[in-house]
Amino acid sequence: MFGVTTSDDYRPVAWMGRYPVDVTTILVIAHVAAMIGGCLLVAFGGGAFFTWLMFDSQAVLGSYALHQLVTYAFVHPPSGILWFAVEMYMLFVFGREVERFLGRKAFIALYSVLVLGPSLLLTAWGLSQRTGFAGSQYVHLGVFVAFATIYPRVELMFRILAKWAAVVFVAAYSLQLLAYHIWWELGMLWLTTAAAFLFVELRGAGPELAWVAYLKGLMRPKPRLHVVQRSTTRRTVEPDDVYASVDPILEKISKSGIGSLTEGERRQLDRARKRLLKES
């Protein structure tokens, strides 16, 4: 059910008075602090610091600037403040629900995959073509995809189901990047979408996929020999004392009613009744 904690691992990192501070809240605070710091740097002529933080495949491969594999996601130029606000809304609202469902450790693992996966892809791409990127829009779109995978039928704004909203976002981004031939960003988009979806599915948190279950059934080794147990007919031995055989059953009826009898007890009671009718 949407909004319910289902993981035993979900617990706040800290408390601010009566309000819990979870991993998602810390991430929002970190991104907001990075955005404010970036605005101040630009205002006082330190915008070149962005170059040291944003991802550049040439710097990573040539100068071993490995910090850029992570720091690129915390670069938020002042020109994109409005979209940044939408991102933080998506992270805070949907990220908290994903964290509640998966648990704190799993959510940290998911966020790490969504940050490192695209930068590693761009690093590999940079072996043949120089690539660069800054921002966290694909990371937080991946968080929303994870939410839509867990709660596909939750209604969002204008009564749109979460799964269709995720499809629309991914499709719109794909068409935009396809139109401008930005292939490495298109790869980032599809990678984060697939990573978020599969991360949830492999943990068994998403809806059951019939085709996955079918493929698993095909991959299971089939036994060559089938052992068929021989059926044996059991003879029912009627006790000599009919009353002794039905006394426990009658006592059970007096305590719990006739509806409490099993099929075997009903048959035994019926056999005793027929035997008494023959003897009378």
C-alpha cells in the first residue's frame, strides 16, 4: 500500500526535534546546498569551479579526476533553478516512498547505482568520443521510475497512473535527445531507467512479470527421470465396538459442532450409522 513502511531496515538517520531525518532528506539538503554554493560562486566570479566538478571524460581518463564520477550530479547552474525545484520535489516526495519500501541500505545502493552508472557509461564512451555532463536530472528521473515500478497504479496529478507518467517522461526525453543526436545522454537516460526498474524487480518489490517467470521456467533444468509412486489401496478395518469408534466423534460434535468434523470423521460416522441400521 502506498505510503506504508514495509522494510525492517527503514529507520531515520537522525531526528530534528520530532521530525525524522532520513537519507532522502539528507540528499535534498546536499543538493540544495550545492545549488546555493554554485549561485554564490557564479556571483563572485568563481564559476570556473564548476569545471572541476562536472564530468569530463578527458579529465577522468587523462588526469584521473575520479571525483567527477560523483560530483557531476551536484552541479546545478543558476540557469536551471526552476527545473532544479522540480527535481527536488520528485526526490523528496517519491524518494522517501522508495526508501520506506526498500529500506535505507537498499535505497543508498539504488542511488549509488543511478549516480555511478551513467558516469561509468560516459567514461567508456569517452574512449572513442569526448563526453561531458553535469546535473542530476537523470538520477532523479530514475528515482521516480523506481517509485512507479513499486506503485504502478498510484494516481498522480490529473489522475494519471504513476507507470504511465514514467513512460511519458522517458519517451519525451528520448525524443528530445534523439532529435538532437545526443547519443551519450540517450544512453544515460535508458541506463538509469533500466537500472531503476531492474533494481526494484530483482528485489521482488515490483509487480510480477509473467514473461520473467516464463523465462525462469525455461532456464530451470528438467529432470530426466520421473519417479512415480505406486498407489496402494488401504483396507478399512472396522472396529468391533461401533460405539467405541464414534464416541470421540460424538464428543467433538458436542463441543465444536458438526461443522468441525473432517471428511474422514464424517465417513467414519456414516459407516457406523449404516452398520447400526443393519444390526437393528
